[in-house]
Amino acid sequence: MRLIFDAHGDLALYALAYNRDQTEPVAVTNQREAGMEDAFGRGCAANSLPEMRRGGVAVCQSSLAVRVNRQATPSLRTDLDFGTQRMAYAHAQGQLAYYRVLDQQGEIELIQTASDLDRHWSRWEEAQDDAALDLPVGIIVSMECADPIVDPAQAQQWWNDGLRSVMLSHFGHSQYAAGTGVTGPLTARGVELLAELQRLGFILDLSHLSEEGFYEALDRFSGPVIASHNNCRDLVPGDRQLSDEQLTLLIDRGGVIGAVLDAWMLVPGWVHGTSSPEEVTLEAVADHIDHVCQLAGNSSHAAIGSDIGGTNHMPHDFRTTADLQKIGPILAGRGYSPDDLDKIFHRNWLEFFRRWLPQSAAPR
């Protein structure tokens, strides 16, 4: 079994929004949720900490996922939208608190520095397969939409809290940039925040940025850049995917692109609630990984950013996180060497974060 470094998960989001215990196997979660219809994906959980351990996921960049939307319905939360940045900040801090208590209980290990990462990775490398089932999963805290950063000056506080990677937007317009499904540049506050993120040493995640915002952010930000969970527009049309030009710019900047398992990003024409998982296999994930490798001319920039949601909108041969291991034989069948597979499964992310995580928790 190869160790995996996964660049995108939403453990705290599903814990707080869906009331899921991420320390339980998904079979237990799905049994609890049988018959529930209050939210999309009930009874279809595919990810939890036990599943990550079974799948060899030693490290995951896991998000704080909150947005601001002044028109949000004031009801029990079934989405990410809150009416003000103050409320978004409070909810994101709640998600952070969830990671902190998991860390205190030994379920995860929060990784803030390069030495944290090295120490944690060594534990997983030295463990036998059965022993790994008792190890904490390493978590690097990311932010999917910067709305919980109430103003650019507050980025310093978030750094001190352990946040290391930031996306400026998610779906729609954020306070700082246009995101998936809309167009537009960075806002004036977004330009200010970008400068502060660079000053402090944050990693900029270009996932979800509008095309205009993507190019502007690359021009304005000279620090480390990634696309934690993005697929290829050449294979699946739409602004959520990255064009070959965008992928090439990321590759030229030393970035890494994590392939996503969500079916609507894997094959053209997928419709939530209508299309069936039977229409998609993990071969489609390999297609996107291979496309990045062909553009780069090597395997040094392709990786995994699974964004695992529910089995109702993922490939039919993927049931839990442990099935990420199935991608290896598929790529091997296409001529990828063991060294290539190590790069794609973990080494590309591992080397990137070793380089760009700080040596100490103090801001640069």
C-alpha cells in the first residue's frame, strides 16, 4: 500500500454541518443516516478518519469551509453561507476548534511547520500496515473561501491559529474575489489580502477562482501557489476546471495540481440527482492525472486532491477513501513507473509542503 498525501478534504465541515462523527467508520455513519433526506448526500458518506487510515492517507489538507451571502436564508445551516463576515469567522473558528479537539485526543496531528510534517511522515513510513490503523492522520488546515478572514489585517491572527493555505473564493462572489460560476477580478480588499498573505508566508490555493481572478492572482502573488483540487478543462468543459494554459502557468511556477473525484468534474454532462455513479469509473481520475503529466512532460506536478463527498456522486468503483489505492494499478497499466506513482500519491505534495511550510510557527 502506498502512502497518500491528499490535498483537499472537508472533515470539519461534514462533522459540524451533517453532525457526523469523523472517528467512526463510514458504514456506521451511513447506518445512522439511513432514511434521512434533510441534506444532499445523507447515507452516502465515503470518508472518515478510520477510512483514511485504511487507505494509507497519512496527511490531508483539510478545510475551514464557510462563505458570506447577505441573501442567505436565516435557517438551520444546510449550506456554507452566513449573512456577515463576523458570523463566517465564528463558524470557521468552530471548525478549527473541531480539529483542535481531534488533535488533543490523538485522532489527528495538526501540522503547522516543515519539521511537524517530517516527524509525522516518518512515523507513518516506519509503521507496518496494521500499526498505521492506530496512528493520527496529519492535518494541514486550509481555508476554502477567505470570507472568514474579517479583514486583511486579521490574516496574522489566522496564521497564529495554524492556518497555512487560503483560497480567495469558493462558488459565487466572495468578499475578496469572484469564484466558480461567476466572472470578475479580485476586489480591492482582495488585492490587499493577497499582499498580506504573501507577507506572512501563506500558500495561495487557486482552486475555485474565476479565470480573471486566477490570472490576476498569479500576477500579483509571487509566493507558493497550488490548485489543491482541480481537474482539466480539456477533458471536462466548465470554469471549475483549469485550461491547459492555466495548468501550464501553475506548472511553470512549481505548483502541484490535485485530481478531484467528484463525478461532475470527471466526465462531461454529469447532472447531480440525475446521472448515476455507474456512468463513471476511477479510470476518469487517471485521465485527468495523465493529462497534467502530459502537459508537464513528467509526473512532478500531478497529485491527489480528492474532495471526497458522497458515493452518490463519485465513481461507482469508489466506495470509501481506502479505494484511492485503486488509482495506482490503473496508472501502472498506462505505463507509469513505481517512482511516478510515489510522486503522484504523495511525494509531489510532500516536497512542496516541506519547502513552503515555515520552519517555525512564527510568521515569516
